[in-house]
Amino acid sequence: MRVLIAGLGNMGLAHALAHHHHQDAQIVGLVNRSGTIEHAKLQGYPLFTDFYKALAETKPDIAVIATYSDSHAEFAIAAMEAGAHVFIEKPIATNVADARRVVECAKRLNRKLVVGYILRHHPSWVRLIAEARGLGGPYVFRLNLNQQSDGATWETHKALMQTTSPIVDCGVHYVDVMCQITDARPLRVHGMGLRLSDEIAPDMYNYGQFQVIFADGSVGWYEAGWGPMMSETAFFVKDIISPHGSVSITDGNKGKSDDVDGHTKVGSILVHRRSGDERIDMPDEPGHMELCAAEQAHLIHAIQTDLDLSRHMQDAVQSLAICLAADESIRTRRVIELEDIP
């Protein structure tokens, strides 16, 4: 399959290398606005600085979109209208209306659309979700991912915050986990946040947290912050509680909080019941590159087998809608009702 990759940052580079090594993929173009390719294995592929020109000239079967969030929706729709199936990094768009436009385009044109929810491809997170569902709800979700970022990572975070707050960019992953476990309709969200740096726009905040309430009574808390001022203490909390016990990640990211490879690490899962505790070790966990390869392999499999991705697309819109409602709550200082989420 002919593959065009747009964006060669941390995620785009990993996706490009995944297709470089996949036996059923042929990279026909790379799009990078800097006009450079730094990775040795990607040298020699056609390089573009303009996505639309690349799309017209390469005519790909697959478009991988790993650019900044504000271009996701338009690039995805253009690619699908040009005949390509699409992998798009999260979030699917910067607003719910655009997210729905992307999904509607995929359905109308019968294109496969996979959104970059990397935890769905991680065997340890799949096991964690299964163990939590096995306990039965309603649930309390205590999840966070704070990153003490400096240097180049802080520059990347500042660039992301031109359009997307930390609780939206990172939060969609963990809200998606909440939704998979409870499988209940979200009802309302209450968020709060704070601008902790004068290096970001006056109307943006680099620390936020929110609470979401579900129809089954489950309640979720999520927290995310970026910047050199963030604490390295308790930056990686993954805790799920039910009337029958709890499921927790106990040996997750023990390195620095801005270590991308550590954000998916589980190490071991502690399942607590009144009858006693069970520790489930998860050895040989896949790293960041292996997970990106699994995502791209999933897209190719979905195309080859005509896999129904309707629920996946619906879930991507739902998790984004919850996080954007939290963002709205922070900005308006009021509770947001979630009546229109699919």
C-alpha cells in the first residue's frame, strides 16, 4: 500500500519507521514543513513541505497525519476525498464539529479511519481495562499525566498549546480508558486550570484537572500539566476503584515525567479485593516504537479485512468531546452538561 506521512515529529517519525519496516507498505512521500529528514533510514524518500501537493502527486492508499492538531481535520478530509484511508494522531480535531465532519467523511466515502489511541494497542492496558471491568462498577477513576518539560520538549509543548491544552492533548487517551471501563454515558464535566508560565498565550493554561460524572454513577478525575515548573512527584497516577476492590498501576513510569516511552509502561498491575491482593506482572512490554508499529499494522489489517471501525470512531469523538467540555469548563468557570455526545 502506498503511504504518505505528514509530520515528522516524535509520533510521525515513529509511524514513518513503522511503514518503512512493514512488508505491505511502501512510503511514497514524507511531508515536513522544515523541508528536512534527519533520520538515516528515511533518507531517499520523496520529501514535501506542502501536504496538498504531496497528496496530489503521490496518490497514496494511506495518509498518516501526525501534524499539529489544528490541521488534523482538514488534512484527513482532503486525504479521504483523494481516495486514501487515514491514520490520524489524537486528538482527531480541535473541536467536536470538525471531529464529526471527519467521521462522517469516512463513513460517506467508505474509508478506514484509525485515530492514534496508542493504549488500545498495549497488551498491559488491555489487561488493566479487563481486570477493572471484571470488578464491576460504578467506578472511581484517578488518572493523571504531568510532565516536567524543559528545553526542546518544553518548546514542543508550547507549540502544541497554541491550539490545544494539556488536558485535551493527553486527556483523550485516559478518558477513552474511563469510557471503555464504565461503558456508560458521560453526563457532566467540571474543570479547573491555571496558567503557570508567561511563555504561553494569556488565554491558555498549562495545568488543568477535571471531574467527569457518568450515568452509572462512576466518577473520574484527570490531571495534566506541562512545563519546567511541574513536579516529578506523583506525576503518573493510574488508579481505578469499585465497590469490589481496585486496580492500579504500581510500577509504571519511574523515570522522568517527560519520557514518552514511560507514559505507556505498566510494569505490574495490582488487583485488590477484600479477599486479598493479586499482583499481575507484565514483562516484556512493548516500547513506543513497537506500539506505533502495532497501530499502523492495525490500520493495514482494517483495510485488508474491511474491519468495522464505527465504534472506534464514535469513541474518538466521545473522548474528545469530554475533554473539550472540561476545557470549556475551565475557561467559563461553570459545569458543562454533556447532552449531545454520541
